Amino acid sequence: MNTYSLIKPELLMLTKEQMFSLMPYFYMFVGALFTIILSVNKKLSPKWTVFLVSLATCLVGISTSVARLKIDTLTLFNGMMISDTYSHLFNIIFIVSAGLTILSSFRYLDKEGLQHPEYNVLILLAALGMMLMTSSMDLIVLFISLEIMSLSVYVLVGFRRADRRSNEAAMKYFILGSAASAVLLYGTALLYGATGKTQIHDIYTFIQTHPQSMSPVFVLGAWLVILGFLFKVASVPFHMWMPDVYEGAPAPITGFMTTGLKAAAFAAFLRVFVSLGYGSVLSETIQTHLHHILWVCAVLTMVVGNVVALTQTNLKRMLAYSSIAHTGYLLIGLLAGPKSDQGYSPMIVYLVSYAVMNLGAFGVLTLISTRDDGGLNLNDVSGLSRRHPWLAFSMAVFLFSMAGVPPTAGFLAKYLLFYSAVQANELPIVIIGVLCSAVSVYYYLRVLVYMYMKEPQGSPMKSGFSVWPSFVVAAMVFLTLQIGLIPGGILTVARKAMAAL
């Protein structure tokens, strides 16, 4: 039999609408390839050409994704991918994170002596992997997308090749990330063995029509997939990699990881979590066990993240543990979604708000780092309000938002998340979450005390900053306040994305 006769026609032909939906992925891929070609052209300045082409790629990717927010849901490649409002909303988050990271990194790379063209190429490829993850409806495609993203980020974490701390962070992340990916892949293999399917929708349909398929093999495979995702989102007890990786990675890459990487992991987790039947076809016993496990993970993640952050003097490690705590808050939304009138839309609002305020916070850290940024401590921001008032104000806005103080995006996100949990009768975990948020105020305000009430220490900072990272910080301040004061737009888009999911 001819091998090509086994291929379904749908895999070989795409309609005009399907091609239109694939344009954001196509432009990001072509932009990465074009950047590679330009980087080896000796007649052009790789520094500026790669920078400008990378930014142009991101702008085109954002515009094409925005244009697709209102289109109908389409399945692609015989159901292996999907194009809907949910995927394109997160595509915008990923590409914006990549573009702003490239902007804030331009002068940083000069300062650190790391101006190599592969830096921007890896960021574009990592963003492409994130986009494919969110659009994947097949567990094998999801795994491949995850590896595209992860391999790029492994290299970016260790981009300061002469720094021992950066090398250690990259090696830890590579080893532990590979182990988590292996767990996820083995879980996928077990699900395939139990159902004969790898497409998420087909697995869901198979469970509905064959209740007896809920065998121990299926349950074990589902648990392994969930454990793999819990590692990727840095839930306790799978969180130990995050503080070391955040500390060792270059500051712009840490910001990229804490926004794009976390959003991609949660977006893919949520799609798989819902599509495999949580809140619908899974048996009551399995639902109860899954609920209890995730409940315990959420509580431990919030408590451990906030309590350990209290002891940190290194700003990047403090924000790493803060990020772990925010993972716990997001897990509350995961638990409450099936029982709440709002569904999972509060999680989407939270991820958008979290991305905005963290990109801004790490943009500030990029600007004020005067030496190896792995050693950026509280003393380094002492008296920042006297030396650079606008930077201190910007950092204050981001820290207030992380703590959930109105009228910032963080307050809106936490309010919606906790209100959704109250609707779902998850009162104990809401009380714990509110108490943990109160604890977080201490270590966020401690940074403000150093910025506004301490005398400047160490060598004085330079008087001027590059326009690119300054623009990133200013834009994130605006968005943090705009989402908090005028939330109508993000709420509407989140509900549309939730309806598509």
C-alpha cells in the first residue's frame, strides 16, 4: 500500500480560513529563521538588524493575533490544533512578553557583554513554542511544543556563560525540566495505552462512550500528566527549581519566564484539565481525589511561597517565591472554575495582570542592576526614590499590584479569583488565600521602605537610562493602573476566551 494513502486529506489541504488562523505562528517562525540568516550576514550590523527584525516579527505577530480574536473556532491539522479566542489571547500575551523582553534587553546585553544574535532568536522560538502549547489539542503536539519552548529557555537561562551561578541555574533547570517532561510524556503514553487516542477531544469522547475505560492505567496516566504540569507551574512540592533559576538567569529572561512561561504552562494545563473531563465526565471518586490533591497543593504553594519570601534579601529570589505564591492563588481558580458562575475567566484575568506587573518589575530590576544582577539585594534599592523617583514610583505600583492593593490590576485579579472561589463554596481556601496575601504585604512593603526611607548605599547609579527598557516600565505602569481602574475590556475578552475553551 502506498504510504501516502494513509494520510488523511485534511492534513494535506487547508482552507483559506485555516491558513488565515495560522498566520501568527507562520510569521513568528519565519521571523526567527530570517533573524538567523541576518545574523551571519557580515555586510550588515547583526546587533541592529537582528534587534529590529525581531521587534518587527513581534509587532506583526501581535497584529495578526489581535485580528483573530473575533473569528470563529477552527480545528487545524485534523484536530491536532485549534484556533480560537482562548489561544489567540494567550498568543498576544506571549508575543508581547517576547517583544518587551527584547526591548528591555538591548542595553543590558551591551552592559553585560552578551550581545549575541542568538539571544533574540531563542526568545522568538520560545514564544513560538508557547503559542503552539496553548493551541495544541493533541498530547504529542503539546509535548513537542513544550520542548521547543523549554530547550530555548534552558539556553537563555545559562546565557551568561562566564557566570558560575548562571551555569548552575541552567543545569538544574535542564535536569529537573527534562525529568518533568519525561513524566508528562510517560503519562501521555499511558493515556494512549488506555484509550488508543492522543487527541484530547478524542480521549474525552472515548471516556464518555466507554465508561469502563477509566482503568488504573488511565488514572495513572492522567495523574502523571497533571504532575508534569504542576512542575511546570512551580507548585509545591515541585517548586525547588524556581528560586535558583530565577536568581541565576539574566534579569530580562527572569521577567520573560515569570510572565510568558508561567502563562503558557497554565494555559496548556487549563485546556488539558478541562478537556479531559474535570467537572463533567470523570467519576465522582476521581473528581474528589483530584480536588483534594489540588486543594492541598494550592494551600502548600501559597503558604510556602509567602513564608519563605519573608526571609529573602535577594530581590530575584524574593520575586521567585512570590511567583510560587501566585501559582497557589491560580490553583484556587482551577479548583473553583467548574462550580462558579464565572468559570475559569478569573484565571485568565489573573494571568494577564500577573504578566503585566511582573514584566514591569523585572524591567525595573534590569535598569537598576549595576553589576552581576544575580546579586541584586535590598540594599541596592536603598534611596532609589531620591536618585530616580520615577523608577521608585514604578516599582511601588508593581509591588502594590502584586500585594493586591487597589486600584491596581493585582487587586482586580485577586478579587475576581477569591469571589469565584466563594461562589464555589471553597471558603476555607479563600480564607487561607486572603491571610497569605496579607503576609505578602510585609515583604513587598519592605522593598518600599528601602526605596523611600533608607539612605542610598553603594556606588551611585548612572543618571540616565536607555529609552527601550524605560518605555517597557512606563507601559507596564500604565497597563497595571488601567486594568485596575477600567477593567471592562479585559473582562470581556476573558469571558470570550472562556466561552471558547
